[in-house]
Amino acid sequence: MSAPHHPKDSGIPTPERQSALLTLLTDDDPAISRCIREQLVAGGATTLAWLGGYRLHADAAVRREVRGILGQFASARAEVAFLGFVASHGENFDLEEALWLFVRTRHPEAPVEGYVAQLDEWAGRLREQMPGVASGEEMLGRINSLLFGELGFRGNEENFFEPANSYLNLVMDRRLGIPISLCAVYLFVCRRLHLPVAGVGMPGHFLCRYQTPREEHYVDAYNGGMLIPRSECVRRIKQGAVAYDDGAVLPISPRRILQRMIANLHLVHKQRRDRAEAERLQRYLVALAR
């Protein structure tokens, strides 16, 4: 393929130099390839100005390395956007927007607009079923039938501590998650239907709560949307090792939901001894704690 344009005095390497860098980037010696990779990443905007032209390089090894470096740049930009969002908002913000910003820190090329459209479509299908539905329990039953029946969302009991369970894009792709990520999907569908549903951060488990002056239901999204009365939530908490507090069955803010989701993922990577990911997530937790 032809080399990207090389403007005079732009700092961009000549086509010959670009070709040499790409050759060294895929060198058999890991020390050499790592050195070149670090050099290109350190080049920042100058590297971006020419490297993207090789995204479709004929050599698969070059393509893989180029896309990896471009992914690093995209993730770095996404991190700036995510931390900027966190810093400029208090306890209450658009949780869905925050979660998509977070997704892009790890999956910068995730087609967020497509996932949002998918949530819109699911909510649209449910909206068509709601006229004539008299009770909240029946409404929740319709939602459960779609999400956990027709669409097949379920708790990932086989691999509960898999990192993919905490990224909304992968949860939607695989229809697998943990309590808090499945509740996030549930919340975002309910929000589109203007239903009074909020997230409840019980110790050791996460639920959704539907509440009106006449009805109150706790929804266990990890267990197929099972409806649970408050008394059962209280019983479960009292059976656990944590002292009961009335706040444990009340909704928590979007900021605390996001913090809890990232804390879960941080713990997974610490247990896996994945230092780089654990440190990255720790930065986010520090920002959310402010």
C-alpha cells in the first residue's frame, strides 16, 4: 500500500522511515519491537498523523500492531473523557452515558450508538405491550419475559468473575452478566419506559426497585427478574455478615452504582494479578470517591 503523505517539516517520518519502523515493530526480537512500540506511542499526535494509514496494511502482523497502538491512543482519549465527566458531575448524572464512556476506556471502538439503538428497540417493543397493563407487577413481568425469556439474558454462574461481565457492551452481546450489570440493562430499558425503577446496592447483591404509592417490588435481574418483597431483602441482609442498615434496601445514586461496578472489576483484576488494569481502575475509583 502507498505510504501516508509526508508534509515538509511536519515531524512525520519519510515513507522510507515509516516502512523501517513498521518492519522493526514486528521484529522477532521482543525487545526491539517493544522499543519501537514505545517510541511510536511517545510520538503522540505525530504518530497518529501517519500511522492510521497503515491500518489496512497487507501484512497481518503489521495490521495487528498498528491497530493495537491506535487502540492505545483511543483508550487514552476515552479515559480523559470519562474522568472529565466524573469530575464535572456530582452524585446524580446520566448513568447510561457514564457507563458508555467507561466502556470506551477499554473498548474504544465499541459501536455505542448501535447499543443505544438496541436498548431503544427493546423498550419500543415493550411500549407496544403496555397499554391496558394495570399493575406494576404485570409491567415487570412483561419486561422479564422479554429480557430473560425471549432475549436470554442470564447471570454468568459458570464464570462469575470474568471481566466481560462488567462491560455493558459485552453484557449485551453475550446476554451474560453479574447482578449489577444485568440491573444496568434493566434500568436503562425501564428508563425509556418512564417506569419508577432504581438501583439498590444491597451488601453482596444488587437489585432494582420498582416503587409507586401503591406497589413496591425488588427485582433480582441475576435470577431471571424474580420479584422479591422488601421483607425478603431485609431477611437476606440480616443473615449475612454485615450489620443491617435501613439504607441497604434503598436506591443508591448513579455515582455509587458506577463506583460499585468499577470496584467489582478492580477486585477481579487484582485477584488475577493484572497490575496494569488494576492500576487503571484504581484511578477511576479515586476520581469517583471525591
